[in-house]
Amino acid sequence: MDNEAKHRAGRNMIKARFHEYYRRNRENITPPKSMGQREFGFLLFVEGAMLRHKSFNQPSELGKFIEATVPSDIYYSAAYYMDPEAPMDRKGWTGSDLIFDIDADHIETECKRIHDKWRCDTCGASGGGKPPIICPKCKGQRFTETTWMCRECLEEAKNEASKLIDLLIRDFGMNHEEVNLNFSGHRGYHIHVESEIFKNLGSDERKEIVDYLTGVGLDLKLLNLSYPTDESDASGKLTSHDPGWRGRIARSVEEIVLRMDREPLGKLGLRREVIESIIEYRKNIGKDISEFIKDV
Ligand SMILES: [Zn+2]
Ligand SMILES: [Zn+2]
């Protein structure tokens, strides 16, 4: 059997397994909300062939189509349209989900130094982790990178995803049913928000949300975080129950302080009684910290 025939036989075998899977599970497909307003796309096993501009009103129609065409990948639009089957310029956009892509590639983890490698294209020098800007040996600037994704990388991506979900729920008032977390299939997670409130936002408003999430333009004065000049004015003091960024900053400070020992706490300039209160609190984790630390 030549290579081409082997390749074809392998593809047919995988396609048969997919077919079997679809046949058994077509009733279990959970379609996205408002499925009739979305465009669906299907990547077929025939090399690179993509079927687009499809729409379905019922999960059963979608199930039948999947079983008949046996695609390797299925996509649906984040956007909602008046006519999802029309050509792009005539679909009539009516809204979009909010989607966040958390990619472990972009998170600096210790393990990357072990499993990621670079090699200088000019002199062949190599090393672990991200490539340098210029090669330390020949000052070349072109590198070939080999990257990998390990359990630790994915765990970090998962932590970032859960921080984001926490923020969407606490600060934006989304509810759990509107926020879906999916493994992206390779390098991280997709957070998909299907909400009537966010559906009609334009691109400027979406950028504002990203700025809020990433802390761009965070103004400490507006958050009333400038140090109170008047000792009797307690309004600038943070508590972990404060809404938005104030509470988030407070919870992070708490987390950092609670991990510190007496000596570094002393270096922060805290009084002895305060340090002892923090140490005491550690033994009572779960209670409200303000019961222990009255006057930091
Ligand atoms: Zn080099
Ligand atoms: Zn890793």
C-alpha cells in the first residue's frame, strides 16, 4: 500500500469511528442558546472542505445533519443573525456573545523552561523557555521554537479562567447559567457568556469590559484608595467585602499578608500587636479578618 492509500485508509477508519459516535450520541447534543439565529460551520473529512452558512432551529435537525455529513469539527457563530444562511454581508447582525480565550501559551509558568525550547537559526545555539530577543552567541534574531503544553500549564490556565469567571459574576452580575467554560481542545479554555444584557454591546463597549478586566485605567483616587489624611475618616480603608476592584485588591493584600512570617511583616512597618493579630488570625482561617485586625 502506498502512502496515499495508507493515509486514506486511516482517514476512513477515523471517520467511521466519528460516525459511530455521532449515531449513538446525536440525541445528547446540547446546542447553544438561540440556535436558530446562529451560523453553523462544519469541517469535513474531505481534505479542508468547509460547509458554512448553515442554520438549524431544532437540536434534532442539527443531530440528523451531523450524522449524515460526519464532520471532524463543528463551529457555531458567537454572533446572532436575522438570516444566518445568507451571505456574510446580508446576514443582518443582531448581537454577539461575549467570548474570552484563555491560552496557556501566554502565561509564564516555571515548567516552560523545561518543556519549551528555542534554537538560533543562525548559529544553532539553543536553550530552554522563551527565546531571547537576540542570540547570546551570534546576536542573531531568528529562532525556531518548540513548545509543549503540560498539566501545570493547563492548571494555570484553569486558575486564570476561574479568576475571570469570579469577576464576571461578582462585578458584572452575570449568573452561573450564563457563563460556560469549555476546554478549547488544545491550549486552554474558552469562557462563553450567553446573556441578553451583553448581547447587543458594540465593539467599543466590549473594549471597555476588557479594560476593566485587565485593570487598564484603574484610578486609585476614584476607588477612594488614596491614604486617608484624616485618621477619623475610615472611608478609604479596604475590606474584602467591598465591591469591584476595591474588594479584589483587599482580598489579594489579605492573601499576601497571610502568607508572610513575623519578620517580613515587621519590615512592612506594622505594629507588634497587629502582627500578632495576623498570626492569631491564621489559626482561625475562615473567620472575618476584621474581627482580628481592628486598626491596621
Ligand atoms: Zn545564534
Ligand atoms: Zn507546562
